[in-house]
Amino acid sequence: MSAIIDKLFPSIMFIETVLLTLVIFSTLYFYLNCIKPKHIVGPSVYVLILMVFVSLGLAVAWDLGIKLACSTSNSQSHCGVWGFFITGPISVSLAIILAELVLYLGGYIFYIITRNKAKPTSGFS
């Protein structure tokens, strides 16, 4: 199994680089087209929310990746690399996508609630 992982390591790194680039651009696009026009949160709050999700994702992924890689019987001194270079970037991408989904759904619900409160309940005055 270790030989297969060693052969796939460069291609996995390339895929992660492309995935992280796409996620970063999608985050900018998402903020400019979904969050900013509806005035859900400001840019500093948006970045803070993303940082919280990314931090939690990295902590879980590093721990999980290092435990999985170092638990094999033939683990070497560099088994922690798996957690930093494989599961770390994957979890960052997934955490950003999850944060965008939470903000989108939360913003949509907030938009509906505030829009319904702004409308008068009866048409007769």
C-alpha cells in the first residue's frame, strides 16, 4: 500500500492545488454575488467565519491524517507529511465549501425573514 501511495503522491498534490485554487475563486465569486448583494455579513465577518471553519477542518484533518499514516507497521519518521500535505488541503477545501453552504442557507433564511417583516400584512389602510 505504501508503494501505491508514494506513486500517487505527486498527482494527489497537483489535484489538491487545482482544487484549492478553484475553492478560493469560488469563495470570492460567492461573496461578491451571494453575500454582498443581500448585505448578510460584512467582509471581515465573512473572513472570520471562513477562518473558523478552516481552523476546525485543519485540526481534524491533521490529527486524522497523522494518526492514519503513523499507525501502519512500516511507518517512518516522515509519516506526518500525509496529514499536512494530503488530508490538510482536502479538509480546507471541504471546510470552505461547508462554510459557503452554511452562509448561503443562513443568508437565504435571513433574507426571507427580513423580507416578510418588511411587507405589510394587509393591503387595506
